[in-house]
Amino acid sequence: MSNYAHYHDLKIEVADKVATVTLNRPDARNLINQRLIRELRTIWDDLADDMSVHSVLLTGSGNYFSFGGDVKAMSDRPGGDVLEEGEVHDPMVSRRLVSRLLDLDKPIVCAINGDCIGLAATIALLCDITVMADDARIGDSHVNKVGLVAGDGGTVIWPLLVGVSKAKEFLMRGTLLKGPEAERIGLVNHVQPRSEVLDFARKIAQELADGPVWATRWTKLSINQIVKDRVNRLMEASMALEQVTFELADHKEATQAFKEKRKPKFGGA
């Protein structure tokens, strides 16, 4: 039995020391539901324990990397309701996802093969090297589309990559950036035509997998201390504020507007 056979919404393939991890809900634009977020929380520990893996390639199936959180599911589920498989809603799940991703010492190359929104953008940008399709869009729409604080890591990684002023504007306005602009401002490392993104990213992942193992891993971990310091300083507070906004009328209006396929009318509450 494969070490990864229990995963449902992630597809994991290991070859030539590279583990390819694919968000695998193509019919749902790879939206991150509760099961997928749990799998994204645990996959990094499993990859850490797999001695055949020296690097990781993360991507999405179909035409999207991921459209982010499942807004319809948000509107159907009050914050404290019991979820599938008897699990109770855990507001700290994103914190553990981010921590475990950053603790993985094996390098992660992210192939952003299509639109990458919200929590998906946070996950992609926390990877070590990013390759983005030139016609894809990346952004965090927590605030202007869902009425929530960008509390699941956006407030951590965006300022580190593009500076405080740009990060505040992009997060508050929910700006969606095409690949060339994202590369120009330093948000992503490389931009390629959509048809070449995965191959380009795979070559980088293979180069890293074939390189000096411990020098590569420990260089990554050393630099990640900068990111982890920001996580420790900011994330609990931003996640707590996000939980508060789940209870506000603006968020309820945003999720209702999404279901009704209209623009939300925020009332400031």
C-alpha cells in the first residue's frame, strides 16, 4: 500500500526523488474544503518522513491551481458546527498548515498553473520557489469578496515579498495580479507560458533533488526562520480577528451574495 493512498483530494506521485503533490478537485476549481485543508495540513509531515523524497513539486489539477476557500461551504456551515467524520471546526487548522509547511526541510517548488486565490495564494507563496503561468491570476480576496480578515497567512507572507504598503493595498482591495506583474514586483520567481509551467517547475525541483541534500535543506530552514518569526508575531492575532469577522453581517452578506451570484452590498457591520 502506498504511503499516500489515504489521501482523497491530494494526488501524490513520487519519482526520481521528487514528490509531485497535486490539488485534485478539478471539477470544483480545486476549492479548499475542510477535507482538503486537513490533507494540506498533514501532507508535509508525511513527506518529511519519506526518505525517498528530496524535493516537492506542488501544483493544481485542471485549469486552476486553486480558487481558494469554498465560500458556499462557509455559508452552509456555522462556525461551531460538527463537520464530516465527526470533526469539530478548528480555527487553528490554518496555523498548523502554515507551520508544518514551513518546518518541512525539503525544498518545495510551486507550479502555479492557473488562478491562485485566497488561502491557495498563501500556500503557494510560502513555498520556496514559484513558477506562474503568464495568464494566471494570483491574489487574496478574503477582505473584498468574503468580508473576512486575511488571517490565514496572507498578512504574514505578502509584506515579506512585496513590502508593507503594497501588501496592505493588495490585501484590502483583493487585487488579482497576472503572472508578469506578479514576477515584476517580486511576488513570484518565474513566469512561463501556461503549457510550460509544470515542466519548468519540475526541472527546478529535479535540480534541487539531485543537489547537496543537507546544504540545500539547512539553507532553506535558515531563511525560513524569517518567515516563522513573522508567523509567531502575527498569525494568532490575525486569525483571531478573522474568526471575529466570521460572525459579522458583512461576511454573512458576502456568502449570501456568492450563493445568489450577485455583488455583495456591505453595510459596515
